[in-house]
Amino acid sequence: MRKGDMLVLDKGFYAYYHYTDGLVKYGILPLIFPRKNFKLGKVLNGVIPTLDFYLDKPNRIQEKLLFLKGLVNEFKERYRIGNLSSTLEAYRRCFQN
């Protein structure tokens, strides 16, 4: 997966690890339609970088950690229950253009 690639998602299958894989493994904000009983804390507890994440130069590791932290903060903002509908509307507008 490269920067700028588009994902086509199916709304049929749902699992928390899909959120964490998107954040940690691919460095993207996953667009997944959450269930009614979505628990943000359950996703955030699973955001743990793998050991491969740390096999790099110290300054590069620091950059990756800062990027991941920013990504997780943006994820938290977008998946709060109050902001979810506006986030989905923003994605719809983006794909219409």
C-alpha cells in the first residue's frame, strides 16, 4: 500500500483489529462504519507498535512515534460519537468531487 492509494471497503465484516492494523501497520485513518456498541477504548488499547517498528535509527523511530501519535489523536476526534456523522459526511463530500 502506498500514499495516495484508494481503499474500497465492504460494510459486511467488522472487527476491532481492522482499526488497529490501519493505524499501526499502514499509517492510515481507517474508514469503517462502526457498530452501535463501538468502544473507542478497545481500539486504543490495541494500538501497540510491533517490534519491527523499532528496527530503525533513533531519530526515525521518534518521527514514526510522533506520526502515530498524531494519527491516533485524529482517529479519536473522528470516532467520538458526536463527530462520527460529520466525519462520514466529510468523506462522502471528498469522494463526490
